[in-house]
Amino acid sequence: MSKSKKNGRVEMLRFLFALAILFFHIHKRFAVDGNISIGIKGIYFFNHGYIGVEFFFLVSGYLLAASAYAKRSVDTTLIGTETARMMWKKIKNVFPYHLFAIILTIIVNAYFLENTAKGRIAYVIDSWASVFFLQVFGFDSTWVNKLTWYLDVWLMVTFLFWYFLRKHYDTFVKIVCPLIALFVLGYMAHEYNSLAGIDGWTGHFYKCFLRGLAEMALGCSAYSLTRQLNKMSFTLVGKRILAVVELGCYLLVLRYAVTGVNPKYSFPILFVMCIGLILTFSDVNPCHEVFDKPVFDWCGKMSLLIYLNQFYSIRLVQSLAPDASFFMKAVLCILATFIGAYICDLVVTYFNKTKPFTKLMIKGEGE
């Protein structure tokens, strides 16, 4: 696989896990009487589909470590400036997509959750922290689109990790990150018995911060392990065996996502997912070149759009089709989410190309 290209298997998995998260929220919103069976004993409609977020955090940590490693020969004298510029670039890239989804979510929620103009105005005003990725810090504001917690925590942990990755890469990735992952995950297992949940307040920060911190640390360590794996020369049989192991890891994760198993098993499933990710990012799978296609890059891009645009879509279906069957509600939610994601992509692409506000505010832009 060309190193200049994205990993097609990872992009495909992003897409699939984004769908799992969508299905989980559909299940959570509409499964009033418990788990929704899909007709197979013990198999339910992604009642543990939240596990898809763990994949996004692992990938985020992996790519963060990879980016730091690629810059290891770059001087770190101005590490503060470098970090600020890196964070600004990340925020600038993701904010337009987030803004589109959050505006629609605020409008839909304000209309359907509030009955008066005063209440709707108050709802909009109280949404300020959600707009600017600040909700996770604990500001007393309406958490409009709780899915943005992933972006909040991703940005926060990236900001925290970057200095140590650049200044002390080897020690941080190989010693500190594994310890962070184990201590934090162990604490969560002891206190919460599950990875699930985002808005439990620990007294200092939301539970979701611990979730992202531990999993991005695990992702950083996964990058180091993948580099070691890629140094080995495997036989064709060895590659096939590892390919089967990789597939088996994701099948176990899928099984967890669609069963009613005790959520305490989300912790071992996370480690299984990490093993799968290490193999996915490596070049040992003899079929990896099959996924080096533009369609899988599109899948990766769509994963974020699906993730961000699902909450207002589900709210619309809940409010406009309350008496529909669960199956019909699920279909409508999926359609609305994909339509919203498509429009979001069109709108953001247009503004990125034309830059109307930049031209309006900054002299010389567009000349």
C-alpha cells in the first residue's frame, strides 16, 4: 500500500462503525420496551453499537502518534507555536461540518422540545458551549448534540498529548501511554462497569474525557506496535493466519455490538478491537491492496458526516412519525441522516471553495 494514501480498510471500518453508532442511537431512542430483536435469538439491533466510538478514538490516537513520529527530526524549540498551529488546523478542518450539523440540531431541538418562543430563544442561547467544543469542560450549557463529545475530547486529548509526543516520543508512546490506558480503563471498569456513557460528572470532568484519554493513549501505543510488526517478514501462510485473526477480532466486536451481553465485557472487547486495528494498519494482510480504492476514501469521509448529522434526523423522525413501526422509523432515520450528510458535504465544499466570509473580512483574499 502506498504510504501517501489512506488505509482503505481503516476507512471502510470507520464507515461501518459510524453506521453501528447510528443504529445504536436509533435503538436507544425507539426501543422503549427493551432490546429490539432482529428475529435471531440473542441478537438485537445494535444495543451496544456505541462501541464504534472506541474505534474512532483508537484511530485518532494511532494517527496522532504517526504524525508526531513523522516530525521527529523537526526542531521543537517553538513547540508551543507548532501545537497552536496544529490545533487551529484541526479545528478549521472539522468545524464547518460540525457547525452545519449543530445549527440544524439546535433548530430542530428548539422547535420540538420547547413550546414557546421564549423557551426556544433560551434554548438557542444556552447552546453556546456546544457550538464551540466547550461542553466537555463542564460549562453549564445545553448539550445540544451529545455526539460532539467525541470531537470535544479528541481535540482536548490531542492538545494534551502533542507536547509529550514531540518532546518525549519514545518514552511517552512505549511507557506512559500503556500505563495511562491501563490505569484509566481499570478505574472505569471498577467505578462504572462499562465504557458506555458520556455525561457522568466525576467531580472534575465528564466520564467521556476518561474514555477518550485512555483509548487515544492505547491508539498511540498501537502505532508503535504496528511499526514493529511491519519490520517482520511473514510467510504467505503467516499473513493469511493474521488476516483471519484480524477478521476474527472485528467479528467479536460485532457480536458484542448486537448482543445483550453484560457491558463489563466492553473492556476486553476494546483490547480485541485494538489488536484488530494493529493488524488493519499493518501490511501483513495479503488482501490489503484490494481496499486501495477511491470508494473507501469516500467511506472514511462519510463516517464523520453520518456521525454528526444523525441526532437531528432521529429527532425529526421521532416527532413527525411517532406511530410508525420500529422498522419504518429506523429506515427513515437512516435516509434522513444520509440526506443530511450529503447536503452537509455540498454546503461545506461550496464555502471552502468560494470562501465568501474570508473574502468579506480579509483584504486581498480571492484576488
